[in-house]
Amino acid sequence: MQRFDNFYADGRWHPAQGDEITLYNPTTEEPSAAVRFATVNQVRLATAAAAAALPAWSARPMGERAAILAAAGEALVAQADELARTLSAEVGTPIAQSRRLHVQTAIHTLLQAPRWAQQQQPQEGPGRTLVEQIPIGVAACVTPWNYPLYLAATKIVPALLSGASVVLKPSELAPASIAALVGAFERARLPPGVLNVVFGGAATGEALIRDRQVEVISFTGSTAVGRQIAAIGGGLLKKVSLELGGKSPSVVLPDAALARAVSGTLQKAFQNAGQTCTASSRLLVPQAQFSEACELAAAGARALRSGDPLDPQTELGPLISAAQRSRAMQLIATAVQQGAHLLAGGAGAPRPARGYFVPPTVFATADPALEIVQTEAFAPVLVIMAYRGLDHAVELANATPFGLSAAVWSADEAQAMAVARRVRAGSVSINGAHTHPDAPFGGFGASGLGRERGPLALEEFRATRSLHRDSGQRPPSDGPARAG
């Protein structure tokens, strides 16, 4: 059994002294690792290390910072296969998805740092004013367990590239890939204190975001926790970026290739066992095609092969924990009780005898108020609804508190784009287009605040500064007088 007994600060691992938890392999349900939490005082040591490293790191040319990030990416390339196997064992993701969705995306993000750096230039403002983007300060980055390596990279890369130093609090349920990421940064010769890592639960996270050394908070996780972090950050006047939940609609227009649209929606709904904030968990189809869509979706779900994530033939792995499985099965039971029509899966469907598996489940309903329609399942669960016209389709698509992602399917791309612009989502896929990893990503409403990915993500860790140089001419005004 692996042990993760340390926290990482000032360039080295130190013994953690907080509570210890046992992790279980999601496929075998056997103990797999022990994780010891950092204490509040040890969180302070990590933030102090980040604060001490900040001046020298932010003063380095951005090109040098980018080169270190890219070198860390190259270090991960050498262990990509091992990392994929680690993530499949730790999270339960089928090995092919681990390689593509977890490891390759993280490596890509690190390797893109030099290109992103080239796009960052000071701007000439009015007169002889020079407008600069500077790091706000120490960043607290809090990441979840569903894509532990990739989501850590999506925060660390723009933060470090901007010149900020980082204290990362990854999920306590997925420590192994984070330890590998730290090793990659060590091989890339990242200066001590620039990246620090503390493992822990809610108390560790709260200690980190409340710490006086922290000035920026970047969080990915549930909407409920995001609201708590927003309240704390607002009260302390810290900049907060939140990437939260979703209940993403997949809107099939009448002229779309129905079989392709249903297949594409199933793939997005069930990848990573549905443990994805962008999962296409609501399929909206024309009333005339409702029955056919239900048949296609049910058959597709029943055909999926559940099993060992390390088996290349496996298409659906387990959820990460017994608690997650219990929550998902309760949501399925509630849907049945509330009158949703079960088309495939559910409590009585076959599943492996061991492991935290949830059968791929499909519901149909006409009631947009049901919990299964409004609540993020974070499990392989799809709900199908019929619409009466395009206005009704858009109404249903926008009928949840979330606004993270969506999909639109049509033979007419112009019509699909027109509908996509009416859907309240930060990212919309047209006809199954893959989301580009460098495109801005984030949502509206209960899906969060701010944007991640690509060069724009640096803005979450920076502030604007104006440097006013004497032009020898008097400006129209020095601005309004301010009471002090």
C-alpha cells in the first residue's frame, strides 16, 4: 500500500502531522494508499515558502518561466504510460481515456507555455502610459479528484507563467499523479518555493484560502463548495476564480443525423464514468424523434462494456469511491420515485461484482423540474427530453442553474451556430467538435466565475498596472479628486 505522508514546501517534502485517511482501489475495493493531511501550521509554512519565492520568480523573464514549465512537460512525456496506469488505478478511468483525457492534456498544457508567453506583451495606453499585467501574489489552487493531473496543470501553468507562486491543494482522494507532477517540476529545476503542495480535506482547504499570504484563489469542484469559497474570498477581498458543476444539454435539431448525435452524446455523458463537469447529461430531441432517440440511447448504454480500467477493451470504469457510488444510486432511485421512465441501467442492471460501478443509466421524462434533470449526477446517467420547437429546445437547454457547456447537432452549421448562441453556456460544441484545450473555458451561474485554459487564463492570476511617463504635456485631467 502506498503512503503519502508528506507535504511539499520550499522545494522538498516534509512529514505531515495531521489526520490520516485510507484510500481504496475503486475497481477491487481493496486498500490502496494512505494519505496524511497537512496541519494548519504546515499550510502556513507552505504559503510562507510561496511568499518568499514570489519576488524572484515574478522578476524572471516570462520566457524563462515558460521554459521551465515546458521542461516539466517533457519530463512527464517520459513517464506518460506509467502515469496513465496510475490514474486508471487511482480514479478508475479506462486506460485509453487515461492516456488521452488525463495525461496527454496535462502534458499539452505544460508544453504550450512558451507559445502562450509569446502572446503576452505590454500595451501602450493613452499618452505615454504603459499598461502592464503583473502577478497579484501567492495563488491558492484547489483541485478535485476526477481529472487530478490535468486540472492541476490547468491552474499551475497560467499561475506560474504569470509570475505568481502557488500552493496547490489537490484532492486527498488522488495523490499519486500529483506526486509525479512535483517530481517533473523538480527535474525541470523549478526554484524552491514556487510550487508547494498540501494534502488534506475541507479544513486544510479552508486554512489555505483564508491564509493572509494568499491573494488569489482558483478552485475547481462542486457548486456548493464554490459558493462557500466565494463567500470567504469576497469577505477577505481576494480574487476568486471558480470552475464548478454542470448539467450540460445536447440539443439535436430536426435535420441532424440522429444516430450520430445520440452516439456522440452518450460518449460525452459516460466518459470517465460520467465524472466530468462537462458531461452531456441531458439529451434534447424533437418530439417526432423522441421514441427513436430513446431506443438508440438505451441500446448504446446497454452495449457499453464495464470492467477493469486497465483492460484495453473496457469502456466504462467504476466511480472513485463507495460514497460517490452511493450518492449516484440514490439519485437514480429518486428519479424512479419521481416518475422518470427508466430506459436502461438502474439499480437492477448487471454490473461487476466488485468495484464502485454504476450501470450506464438512461432516463426519459417530460418534467424539467425533476431532480435527475436539475442535479449534476457525476455518474454515467443520461436523461432524454422532447421539445416542441426550437424556442422550446432553447428554453429546456437553459432551464437549469448551470451554464458550463452544451452541444448542438444539425446538418446546417449556420442553424446550429444560431441555436448555440442562444444557449447560456461558456463552451458549445457543434456537431461533436472536440473542445480545444487552449480555448477559454468556464461557465455562467452555478457553473462558476472566470475562465481557464489558454493564454486568457493568465488574467485570473494578474492585475493591471499603469505606468505614467511624463510626456511634457498636461493631460485633460488627473482624474476626479478622491477623499482620503
